[in-house]
Amino acid sequence: MIQKVAIYDTTLRDGSQREGISFSVADKIHITKLLDELGVDYIEGGWPGSNPKDATYFEQVREIELKHSKVAAFGSTRRKGISPAADANIRALIAANTPVVTVVGKTSMLHVTDVLQTTADENLRMIEDSLAYLKAQGKEVIYDAEHFFDGAKLDMEYGFDTLAAAAAGGADVIVLCDTNGGSMPWEVAGFVCQALELFPEAQFGIHTHNDSEVAVANSLAAVRAGAAHVQGTINGYGERCGNANLCSIIPDLIIKMGLPCLAQDGNLAALTHLSRAVAEIANMAPDTHLPYVGKSAFAHKGGIHVAAIRRNVDSYQHIEPKQVGNETRVLVSDLSGRGNLLSKAEELGLDVSKDEAVKVLNDIKELENTGFSFEGAEASVAVRLRRAAPDYSPLFNLLDFTVIVEDRRGRGQLAEAMVKLDVDGDVAHTAAEGNGPVNALDLALRKALLPKYPALRDIQLVDYKVRILDSENATGAVTRVLIDSYNGRERWSTVGAGTDIICASWLALVDSVEYGLSVAEDEAVSARMAVSD
């Protein structure tokens, strides 16, 4: 009976083989610390015999005092025809000076004959000799039986002979690898059971790839069959379609299967932060739809779903999001019901009546029919909820604006905007030049509002996206504009839409400014109350 599953993270080696990922040494050290905080058992740092960067990593990681994790160096069995002591790869594994070494060897006769170009017997000697030599150096040795499932299907007897060689060499764990990612869960479970029957004293692990979209399922099936060691990567990063995703496997093991797999004081609630931090370090956009850790993992959009979770949150959530460091989110769109708006108001700390929520909901449904999309522009929802309040007083009212774009001889293209606003009863009439019409409009708006609202200095436009919704209408198409803004603490998104890109931009810009100034005013009120208390 399995008491605990060991988690072996190979993000720094197998994960870095994903197209588009290249970790620096500093990146690898940073991720190592994050994984140690989570409480995984093993961190595979790289292949010291393959490149100078990995060798440098192993030098630097020795200076870090890890609380939980053991660092493993990865390499292959000795080459054919030479001793382990004479093999440069084996010497590099020892020089890495890690407590754990992981050695990959060939299981499939296809690879033995076509890739290694050696004999079946020599391959068995390569496995046993390499592991025995490393064990003699005092290392904990993990053996990765590469292509095990494919190899066993081609020649089952030889596949298990390679496992016997690994056991004879003293492997502490024998990891069965679905290297091509083509096996199914029932196949994996069957082979794990066979391996345990043949080698009852051995400890087995699982390493799967996601080429058939079942890497996580295969890993869990192996554990149910008796594997006590699981390899994978954060966010499922890896070559081709990726590796088994530890961000799914770890909570599945702990929450769904009741099997501990982190250090005793490991921190499952750090999982979401870890997932997103690794994505940022890898310079990859976080996958918002990942199970457990994705931004959309506990996001509710359908009106009947939101109405249900307002009565009982468990009605449409399989776990409490806080268990993995995530949160429930309610989305607002034309599929929303009144509950979506009431939940969003509560999330924003706004006191909104049911009638006001219905009014805003109807407005949003009409606007989405014309090209708006509020799902990714929650600040535009927030300002509409504020505007629905009976005591709402606008920060400013637009009287008119003009934007001129021209090409002047000697100066090139020029954009100029003029804005006339009613700001608390005073008319502000300003003009500004910009590097484009939207930039000029933004500068003119700021010039008009800054004397009254100095907090606007802290609000910066940080992203501007345009999407053409009906390209078949050519230059008469409806354009959707999304603006992202930031005040040094919070980032928010607003939306505008219409057949005129300038007017659509103005709508998104006004929402952005109003939301940012409202947040600043709320913070100022809270600060004054704190002082008075």
C-alpha cells in the first residue's frame, strides 16, 4: 500500500525542451527555490555533460540551502564498448556533486539496434554497469527506462530484461517512461502491475508525455497500479506536446486520491503562484485554462451557474480554489444573469440593488450585441455598476472632442486632439499632439483632468489592443478596442467598440480613467478613516 508518492520535477531539463523556452542559470536557480518552497522531493537540474550552462547551475545550486528538495543530475548510460569510469557523461554526473543522479537507458530493441547500434546484451551491460558504478560512488540512483511501454509492446521479454538489469545495478527507483506519449491509461496500469509482480522488491515510478492528451491520466493510472514516484513538469512544459503536468497531478494525488506527495510542511496553496511564476520566468503567457491553477479554472460565466454558486458555491466547483491558491471569479457577458452582476458588485465592494443590477445587465447585453465584450474588461463593468447608483455623480462630462490627423511637409504625419470637458462645473478646453490619434486624445484628456484629479499622474496606459469583428465590411467594419491600465498596484482592462476606431478608443479610455480615479478616491477615503480611527 503506497503511503506517499514522491514528486520528481524535471521542468529545468525536460521542460526546457519545449519550443520557445530557454532558461538562464539565474532562471533555473529561481525556479529551484520555488519548487523547494512547494515541497517537491526531487528537482532535476539538467544534464551536466551536455552544456556549460547546466554545469554552472550545478556549481551554483550547491550554495543554496534547500529545505525539502534533493537536486538530481541527469545523464545516460555509458557508451558501448567502454567502462563507466572512462565515460565522459558518467564522469560529468559525478562531478555535478548532487546527492541524486538519474540515468536514462534504452528499453526498446528499435533504439538498441537503430539508435545505439549495439547488441541486446551490450545494452543490458551498459545499464547494469552504469548504475552499479554510480551506486558505488554513494549516489542515490534513479533509472529512467526510456520508451519502456513502446519497447515492451515490441518485445516484452527484452523490455523486462532491461528492468532486471537496472535492478541488478542497484537502482533505487526504476521509472517506466512513455517517451513518445502514445500509451493509454489501461496499458500503463497493466505494465506497472506486471513490473511489480516480476520485481516485488523494486520501487517503480512513471514518466509520461502528453502526445495523446493523457499524460496526467497515465500518471494517475500508474500510481493506482502501484507506482510511488511521479515525474513531470510545471504547467506540463516539455518537448512536442509536453510532459505530464505536475500542477494537475499534485492536487489530484492529494485532494482526489488522498495520497500525500509533498514534504510534510509543503505548501499546496502555493501551487497557483508557482505555476504563474514559472510561466513568467519562461517568458510564456500563462495558460488561463489550466485545471486548478489557470485564471479561468474557477471562473463562472453562465447565468444559471452563477445563480447556483451564489446559493451554494460547491454547486459548480469541484474543490475550494484556495486549496491551490486560486480564486473564484464571476464573468460578465451577454450570457450573464442578474447574479453575475450582483456577485461582481460584491467582489468590488459596491452596494448595488437588484434593480440596478438588472439595468446594468440589460445595458451590457445590448452593448455586446454591437461589438463590446465585457468578459475581459471587468473595469468597464465596474464603472457601469458605479454609474447605476442613485447618488452617482460623474467625474466629468464630455462636451466635445476633435481629432485631426494630417501629413505636413517638413514635419511628417501629425496627430492633434482637442477636448472640451465639464469638470465639476468648470469647462476645460485642452489640446495636445501625439504620435497617433489615440495618444493625442489620451494626452489632451489628461491635460484637462490633472488640475482636478492629480491621482491621474499614477495611471498609465500599458496596452492597447484592436480587433476587427466583421472584416468582410472592410473599412466600415466594427472595431473593438481593449485598453489595459496600471497604477503601480493594480492592472485593469476596459473596452470600447464601434465603426469609428477613434470613438471606440475614447469609450475605453474614459472607462479606464474613471475606474482608476474611483479606485484612487476609495483608497484615499480608506486612508483617512484609518487615520481617524
